[in-house]
Amino acid sequence: MWLVAIVAVALLVLPWVITLALARHHHLDATAVGILAAVTIPLSALWLAWVTLAKGGGSGTPASGLSIAEVADHLAVAIGAQWNAEAAVRRLNDPYPLPVSWTAADASLTDPWDSLSKLATSGAGWPRSSPGETWAAGPDDLAGEGGELPDVLARVPTGRLVVLGEWGTGKTLLMVRLVLDLLARRVAGDPVPFLASVASWNPAEQDLRAWLAAQLMIDHPALRNPPAEGRTESTQAAALLASGLILPVLDGLDEIPEEVRGPAISRINDALRPGEQVVVTCRTRQYLDAVRPQIGVEVTLRAAAAVELQPLNADAVRSYLLEDAAGPATKARWKPVLNVLGTEMPAGQALRTPLMVGLARAIYNPRPGELAGTLRDPAELCSAAVTDRSAVEAFLFDAFIPAAYRPPTEGHWTAMQAENWLVFLARHLEEIIGGPDLAWWQLSGRGTTPARGVRMSVGAFSVGLVVGLVVGLVVGLVVGPGAGIGAGIGAGLIVVLLAGFDVVPGDLVRVTSPPTVLARDRQVALLILVLLFGGGLGAGLGVGLAVGGRLVPAAGAFVGLAFGAGIASALSEGQIAWPSYMRTRARLALHGQLPWRLMDFLADAHRRGVLRQAGAVYQFRHIELQHRLATRDADKQQADSTAATPEADE
């Protein structure tokens, strides 16, 4: 880094030292000095930009030049790495996955089973297949548990499945496991499972394929590259979808607005081609209301079977909590809770879902190095003060954040600080975003998207050079040769650099995360700022020196800076998210609503299990945790207000 800076300073300063020395002895005119000013400043900027691009290009597996089948194979590696890392953060296999089970859903929500079999064997355009031992005889044969979901999907003749369940029953984690299990079984040429949160889809404005392509390119920017010759699609993401090499796993249909859930199902029907598979998750009640509304048009996800997740078995919960406990003393603390599992007591009702069991173990079981006696006692879940299931669930939600931030770590955030910031982010998602995706580029509430990486295109660079020379010639004819040359070189260099931006091929197997997306966007923003400020300053100073006069050079430099800043602002507005993110983050940090090191805080919350990562965005561990945090203060204020009324005092 120091070497880069030294070279940049040398490129900026040394030509001036040499030229001024020559001017003193050989009396160089203002034109020569103007040309020097116009060239040296952008030259230094060009050096910085070129080094940044060279470093930013990275190494690994470029997506360009691969066949579409090879692209799919490399994408499978990236997705596997992404979700294996996320499974570790979510402690999916620690100590082992909770044994979630399911049965066939209400048959009235799907097409008849015979229709699925007929379509798969004789449908127009469907790959020819015949019923075999792998196909289920009917929906009742789809019941299963744990890691059997890939087998269940294979037993559906059409390969299309809806997974239903109430909140907290483990639909998302089951989809993570499904993706990992499908990838473990995948052979070259098979579709790649791609897990996407439906909350960011607006089916009224975007068809499913366009939205999926956009999600693929955000999570895997290398897929923005054009496919190999012979394809008509503009990007490799679109080519993967067109080739049937993506198996969409659409999680959280219930998280889009109620009025568009039915149309969303119709959009899915329209997008699926013969033989293409899909998996969709939704809460049971919301799915029923969408496909069988009391008032409105009924709809069905065509050719799909449906299963519904069941409450956890009491013995499975008991074994899980004890297996996760550190030793006999910790296990003994669970006795009052274990006694009510499987009963209708409030704690017994609440601890029937993976979400609540996961929260309970995070709160009451010690982490390595912690003493069980210093933690809250799980017996409090059986207190007479906790009167119903909802009270237990609220209690666990409220106790989770303090538990996630224990023990206090020097130099890090306290639990109180973290909770206040998380409440702000939850409200931001509820009131501004209207969904669960915590995308840093949406912090300002604007519709910006993260920028692509860039490189210098030789062809575009050459075109820009010609344009730059034309600019210089025109300016020279208008204001005179001295000013013309100075302004032309500076302005021409700006045109060259802007025209030379192109898409970085990228590394297809590199795992994308919110910090990497931010780093790429920041790189593009800084490049534009450096190049335009450098080119504008060089052109303006060159004009000022060439025209002559004591104040003209300073005025020219000022005008050049303003010119560069104006173009940079115009180009970045709506195209690059980093500048608005930085302004918004600073404003919120000054008001204490968010920390200065926001991305570090979010990454830390992810490691603690408070947030989960879905490609380029974060989400709260569960949407109900987001709801609870967003409304907690409001609930408290309402309770305080009620307690202060005369009726309450009576």
C-alpha cells in the first residue's frame, strides 16, 4: 500500500519539479505548463485506479469462457460453501439437527395426485419418464422427517413441492438442509438448488425468472457475464434459468403482502416450464388464504404436492436439550421444564417448535468457559407468572438478545447497546423496507442497488481516447491552442476512463457476503471519485495556467473540481449505493441510533446467531424476532399507559 502511494505521489510531483526547473532556465511558456497540469494530476489518478482494479480483479475461477453446464457446476460449489458456512453459524449440526417431521398437507390445497402422475408421464414437452419404485403411490407416502426431504422431493412425480408449517416450525432451516443435501447428491448436469427469500420479490412488477436472475447476480456477481457463444441470453444467470439448471427453493411466501400472494402463485405457474422443479415454503394459514380465499379467485400451484411440518416430539426435545447441556449439573437445571414437555402447560406448548427450543438452549445452556450457575434458571419458564404459551414465547424472545451478548467482551458492544441498535434496525425493516432483508444499500431508504465490479476495457478505452482528442481539438479551436490543449487532455482523459469501465469477470466460486458486496461497491465509488476529481482538477488547472493571470489557475482548478464532483455525483446517484450509505450511517451514528462500525456490528450479530445471512443480505434469526423487537417499546409504552389510567388504578 505504501509503495502504491509513493508511486502516485511521484507521478504527481516529479514532473512538476522537472518542468519548473526547466522553465526557470529555458523560460517555458504557459501552454507547456498548462499541458503539464492537465496531464500529471489525472496520471496519478489513473495509476491509483489501475492498481485498485488490478488488485480488485482477484483470482480464482472466472465465469467468462465457461460453458453453461460448467457455470452450473462452479455455482454449485459456491452455494455449497455459502450454506455450509451458514449452517455452522446457525449451529444446525450442533449437537445434531432437530428431527423435524412432516405429513401430507390438506389434499384440497393441491392438484389431485393422479394429475401429477399423468403430467409427468404424458405432458406436452415433459421429459419422458415412467412411474417407478421411486414415485410415491399418493400424498400420504410423502410423510417423513429429518434428512428425508430430498427423497420426498424425488418421490413427487413432477418434482414440485410446497412445504407448509406455522411460524417457528423450522421451514427455513429445513430448506438450508435440503439445499445442502441436494448438493451432496448432485452430479454434473443436474440443476443447482438456489435458496432465495421471496420477501424481496414484488410479483406485481417482476416475473419470477427476472427476479431470480437478479438475486443470482447479487449473490454471485460473476453471473452478470455474458454466456458462451451460441446463447441468446444477456447474462449467465439468465442462461442458467433458461437451461433449467436452477432449482428454485422459494422460502417465505407468507412474507410478501397478502394481496399479492395469490398472484405470486400464478406468476410461479407462468414461469415454470415442463419438467422444471420448484420448492416453496409458506405458513399454513397464509397459504390457505392465498389459494382458497373466501372472496376472490382461487389458485393452485400447478403440479405440486404439499407437506406440512408437525410439532416436535416431546422425547426429541428432551434428548436435544440434554445432549446440548455441558454436564450433569446443567442437565439437572432442566428438570422442571422436562417434566412439562408434551403437556398443555405453557412451557410444554411453547417448546414444540425448533425456534423456541433453539432460543431456550441459547439462553439457559452455558457456552464453553461459562458456569451454569451464573446463568438464568430454566425453571423460570414454569413460573406461575408465565400464564400461557404466548407469554413463554415473548419471554424467550426478550431474554435472547442479552443471552447472545454474554459474556461481556472488552472492546465490543454491551447487550443494552446491541439491543437498542437491533430495535432500530427491526423498525427500519418493518416501517421502511417492509420485509426481512437487511441490505446495507437500502439503509437510506432509497432504491439504490450495489454496483458491479469494474475493469478497464481496451476497446472502450480506445474509443474514449478518440473522443478525448476530439474534445481537445474543439476546445482548442474555441479558446485558443494553449487552453485547448490543456483542457482537451484533462477532459479527454476523463472520457477515456469513463468509457473504459467494464464488468469484472469475477470469481464464480467465491462466497458472497454483505461485506464483500460493500467492498465492491466502495471500490467502484472511489474509482469514479478519484478519476473524475483528478481529471477535472487537471483540466481546470491546465486551462487556468494556459490562459494566464494570477487568479485564473486557482479559478480553473476550482471549476475543474466542481466539474468532476458534479459528474461523480450524477453518475453515482441511483447507480452506486456506497455514498448514500456512508452519509446515512454517519447521520444515524451521530444520533446514537446505530454504531459507527455498522458492518462489524452486523457481522458480530451474525456470528452470535442474532442475524442470519442469506447471500448478500442479513435477516433476523426469525421474522418473529424482528416483529418482537420492532414493537417491544410500543408494547411497553401501551402497558405503562394502561397502568396509569384511572380504570387501572381502581
